[in-house]
Amino acid sequence: MIKLLIKKFIPNHKEVQDVHVREKYGILSGVLGIVCNLFLFLLKLLIGLTMNSIAITSDAFNNLSDMGSSMMTVIGAKMSNQKPDAEHPFGHGRFEYVASLIISFIIMVMGFELLKNAVDKIIHPEPVQFSGLLMVILTVSVLIKVWMYAYNRYIGQLIDSKVNMATAYDSINDVVATGAVIITTLVGQFLTFPIDGIAGVLVSLLIMYTGFEVAKDTIDVLLGRSPSDDLVNKISSAICSAEIINGCHDLKVHDYGPGRSIASVHVEVSDQLDLVTAHSEIDRIEKKILRELGVDIVLHIDPMPAGATEPID
């Protein structure tokens, strides 16, 4: 189904390196997330209030926080694709990371508030009302979250998006949380102690943990995380595939948002090489890396005398 939606709403959907195409992928996944999570929030809130279940109500507000994340995905996709200006010469790609950081704080605060309610439920337990129809509806919500995991994982791998991959794993967390709610509701019909409140505590802790993980991952990127080994290998291979290049070192990659990386590297060439030939080949390599890997790279030439093992300082 997600492939059909992509073909319908994203022109040139195969050009995943294009920032405008990536923006459309982000908007599509965000809109789908808003629709699904809003539906699940209203559904679970109704169920939680009907069954007098703090665990289900907690799970409902987890979906509300997920909806907020989906909204920020859309906003981030639009804002991060603004053109560079005098104050932001490298563009606005990191806005997506800032938005993710804000959402992570919202998730943690909401999780803490729900934790307090769950603890109160343990101290002052109330009976949980059971309904077979409502159990079926909760099962349907699990299936929706499984689909959300599948399409976010597909898009995340397709456009190499950390945001979509994080959303995919968050959806799996929701599957586990809702599954736990279904089980504890069923088991709670035969127990006297407040298993509902205990489940609410676990769901709340899961929400806070998810928020913490999102914040940690986002802060790592904003502080300047090292490039992945895969990206380093691909850049090195593209450089060293040229006949004039004897080696490369001191690769630096700066992340200015998804699909917006700027890099520099020193390349070793013979000091006997014609300057015009060297410039032409270096320019070709830079354009190839930008076209194939989406990295705007600058190659600095280090001349090497014949027979030398180190370039000239």
C-alpha cells in the first residue's frame, strides 16, 4: 500500500537524493502518521474512559505524543528545505533535528505526568471494565501500528532517514505497549491486585525511555557525530578509484541535515602531475561524490614526490 501512495503523491519518487523529493517523502510519512495516530488517540481515549483503564488512557496519550512527532516531521521537512540565506549559509537542514529535540522533551514530560497518574491508580485502585468488542478494537490498533512500523522502516531505508527509522522503532514500542495492555486487561479480570496501574507505570516508563533515546540521538547529531563507516568507505572508494589518487586522509564530514552533508579530505597525488589535469580530475571526483552520495566535498591536493611515502607538508 505504501508503494502505491508513494507513486501517487511523490513525482520522481525514485530520485531519493534530491532534497525536494526527500521533502515530499517526509511530508507523506508525517501526514500518514498524523492521521493514524489521531485516530488511535481518539479510539484509545474512548476505550480507556469507558473501561476506566489508566493503562489504556496512558497508551492513548502516547499516540497523541506520536501525532505531535508526526506534525513536527512535516514542519521539519518544510522548514529544513528552505534555501540558504545570509545568516544560514549552509541551509536550514538542522531544523529537523531541533524539532526532534523539542518533541523528545514533550514526550518525556507527558510520560512523567502519566506515570504519576498510574502510581495514583496503584494506590487507589479501581475495577477495570471488560468488553470483548473493545479488545478487538485494541487489536486493530496494534495492526495499524505494525503497518506504521513497516512503512516508516521502508521509507527510512529508501531515503536513508534516521527520523523515519526512529519512528518505525517507536511504532514497535507502541505495539508492545498496547499488547501488554490487552494482556493485563484480560488477566486483570481474575486478579485482585492493581495490575492495570502496574501496566500503566510500565507504559509510562516506556514513553519516557523513548523520549530519552530520541533526545540522545538528536543531541549526538547536533554535537557533531562521526560519519558512519559505510559513508567513509564509500567516499574513500570513490576517491581512490581515480588513477591519479595515491591515497587520502583527514576526511571530515559535517552534517547540516538529512541529505545535506559538507566534507573535506586531503588526497595524495604525484608532484609531477600537470596542474590542469589534476584540477579537472579532482573536480570530476567532487561532482561524482555529490551526485552519488549527496555529500558536497572539497578535495585538497597533497603533492607526493616520486618514491615518497608521505606527502609534502
